[in-house]
Amino acid sequence: MALTSTALKLVAGGGTGNIFHYETADAPGTVAGSGYFNDVTTSLKQFDIILVAGTTGGTVTVDMLVVTSATGAATVTTTNGT
């Protein structure tokens, strides 16, 4: 599947990083994959945190992703911060 940009919500921010919440039915590996958040590259910056809540095949998943590149980048990349 693909990013639903309206599902990415800013929870807290300030200083050097923001915290976002994102809810999806996509598999955790898909969401953490390079380029998944490309449509919102202007909203994200390096070191932002994205809390991902998902339901994949009926299984509830939670992941914490850290943005490793975004601002000015052609591809948004993240790493699993758990």
C-alpha cells in the first residue's frame, strides 16, 4: 500500500525534533522502507520520531521510527528506533 498523508499527525514538537503519530494497515517493514514517507518530505526532518500504530492481518503492531533523512532529500529514510 502507500502512505496516507492525512493519517500522519503531529503530536508534539519543538527544538530539534517533532513527534508524529501514524496509523496504517501496511506491514511494519513496508512503512519503515526507504521512500514510504516521500509525499510528506516537507513535513519531516532528520531526527523526527514517528510512532506507527498498525493492524496487519488482524495483528496490532507498534513501531517507533526515527527519520534519518528528509529535508531537501529526494527520498525520506527512517530507521526502526525500537
